[in-house]
Amino acid sequence: MIRLDDDQIPWHDGMTVADVLASVPDGRQYAVITVNGRYVSRPAFEHYLIPDNAEIRLIPMIAGG
């Protein structure tokens, strides 16, 4: 299992950030997330492997000016 914000979701071998975001209804809006406190940005989503028992935080994009 992995912790995604305040929820738990099943983990599987070879799981990537892209896999996790595919399970989130608004997953395409995230450009950066943290995995066990480490920042991961969109270019690495397809390749960054999620370890079992990871803690993932979704960081929403914020616009300002």
C-alpha cells in the first residue's frame, strides 16, 4: 500500500508516478508531487518508480500575479 495524501491505495511492482496520477480524477493537473519528501516533476512521471509504503503528496498548481 502507498499513502496518497490522506488515502491509501494499492501498490504494485513497477508502479510509477504516472500510474498513481492515472488513478486520481484530476491527476493531469499536477506538475510536481512529492514521494517520501522528494520532489518529482512532470518530465520524470513516466519513469519514477514508487516504492512500497511510499508517502505521496500532490502539489496543486497555483496561479498568481
